Amino acid sequence: MARNFKNESEWRKKKYKRLVADIEFSYGNKFIEKLQSEKITFSEWLKKRIDEYMKK
């Protein structure tokens, strides 16, 4: 069975909010390296920070 990318795209738009940020290249690399050393993804880190912020 072939994937229906249109349906997947619509489902993703209803389920998730895409957040994007542009930051200085060297700063971003250091940040990603630190996350990788802690074995955490950016999205996991961001969700945790958002939860903490929303609880204030």
C-alpha cells in the first residue's frame, strides 16, 4: 500500500505545531553538541522547557 503524503501532512498539521528559530551558527552548533552529549533531542528539550514555562 502506498503512503498518502497529503493525508499525512494534514494529520501532522492538526496534531503538531512547528516551531523554528534562526540563531547564530556557532552558538547553535554548541547547543546541539551539548544536547547530543546529554542524549536528548532538541524537541525533547524544548517540550520540557515549554512545560516548565507554562506551569509558571
